[in-house]
Amino acid sequence: MQITDNHRRYWSKTLNITAVLLSIWFVVTFVVSYFARDLSFNFFGWPFSFWMGAQGSLIIYVAIIWFYANYMNKLDIEHGVAEVEE
């Protein structure tokens, strides 16, 4: 199979969005917990570090999954590699 420019653009966009979303995941998971004691302001009535550990990070993870699924569906259609439903 010959790799075309369309395949290269598709793969490049896929790698870029994956890198961006993994960076967001890394910041939410490790950076926020590392600086948890320094993040001592109230957010929705709770300390920010507690809120991020209890609910905020989970909300962000779900948002990352939702965004990735939608983005990849649009990218698949744009590059003609979408799965055809029968």
C-alpha cells in the first residue's frame, strides 16, 4: 500500500491532537496534584485541590474523551476513512 499525502495529513493531525490531549491529561493528573497545597483557593465552596481530586479531574477526563471522539469522527469523514454503517 502506497502512503499518500492524504494519509500523511491524517496521521499528522491524529498525532497532534493526541499529543495535545495527553498534555492536558498530564497536567490535570500530575501537575495539579503536585501543586495541590499551593492551590488553596475556594472553588464552588470547596478547596480547589480537593474539588479537582474529587470531581474536577473526572469531568475533564470525560471532556477529553468526548472531544477526541468527535474530532476523530470529523477527521475520518474529512479524509475518507470513516467506517460505513450497513
